[in-house]
Amino acid sequence: MGGKTDVEQLKGILQQFSREDLLKAMSELGLTAETEAEVPFEEIKMSELPDEREERTRVLIMDKKMKRKVRPGEEERLDEIAAEEGVSEYSEGALPGGSTVISGPTITARSVANAIVRDFGRFCRGGAIFMSDGYYFLYPDAEIKKVLSEDLTDLQMWISTYFDCDDFAQVLAGVVNQQLKGAPFGVLWFKCPGVYHAVNCFYSMNQRKMKVVEPQNDAIYDFNKRRCCPMLVVI
């Protein structure tokens, strides 16, 4: 078989089969196809999730990290570097080692997670808490409010889909974490009857509880856990 005509004929024959059949046939022949089908995922809209809440909230702690900053050219060999130099592992009761240029009162990831569950209530079905670090530095509420007052994220133009609530929250989280290193300040996705929203949240050192920040106007308030349920918290 050769030539453009033969190729077109073959394409016509193959188009009669389903994608699943073609992938199965290629697999049996020992062939591979670098397609998205090799990395399956399930797309779920928040509106398709049941209104029930989780019996137990999942708290996922990133417990293994690189021991140093990734250098240019190392982006694709993190596993090799980790094998050579080891990784930093989180364990309850063991403070991070090494030198640091910041100091102050700390709080464990577990304590922050407990506060999230206590103050935000039971999570929506399919929700979870992601803790990026094992320990966090605590800053007085006045310092967080100072960063909020000086930051201009709340003055950004709101653009439907392209720069809406989740974008405001991600930008503000970056600003706060850049200026207040190690602060337990992150992003909160939640759902209320008929609406879904993304905001920021942090552990208040002064009030010893979780607070919510609306990044579009810098308002700080308590989460309404009776009416709404958290979907995702990333600290």
C-alpha cells in the first residue's frame, strides 16, 4: 500500500471504528498513541455534585518536598535530584531544620486543619483540604490587614470568566504569601444554595480561628457554615 490515495482509503476505513476499538487494537499490536486518552480524567461540574456533605473531611498534607530551590535546567529531573539528595519530610512534632531569616510563633498543619473543619463546617461532597506545609508562621491580624490595605488587587477590573472571583483569590494569596512568608493564608472555594464562590481565608492569630477575606473588597468576616459548605481549601 502506498501513495496518498491508499492513505485516504485507510483513513476512511478507520473512521468507521470507535476510538475505544482503535486504541484497543493498537494496544494488542504493541503500538502506543500519545493522546489524552492515555491520561484519563473525569470532568465534573460543581453543579453536578450532590448537596450532601462529607462524613469525614480529607486533609491532604504535602509531606515530602525538595530540600533546596530548583535550579534552571532541573525542572524535569526532580525525581533524580530527590533520590540523590533526599527530601524534606514532614512529621508532627519536628520543627523544620536549617537556617531561616524569619522567626516567630508557629502553628502546625494539623492545628490549622482542625480550625478549618471547626470553623467552616463539614465539607461538600467531594471536597478536601490541601495543606502545603507542615508548619506555618503566625502573624498578628494587624499585619494581614496592613497588607490588604496596601495591596491593589481589590481595585482590579472584574472580567467575567477571565478574571473573576477565583482569579482575585489566587492573586491575593500570592501577594500575602510573598510579603508574610509562611502565613496560613490561602484560597477557599465554597458553595451556597445556587451559587459558587472563591475567596481567601487565613488563621487569625488574635482570634484563634479561621477568617474569610473577600479579595474583591478586602472585607474580613466569619464563614456561614450553616448556609454554605466549603468545597476546597488550599493553604
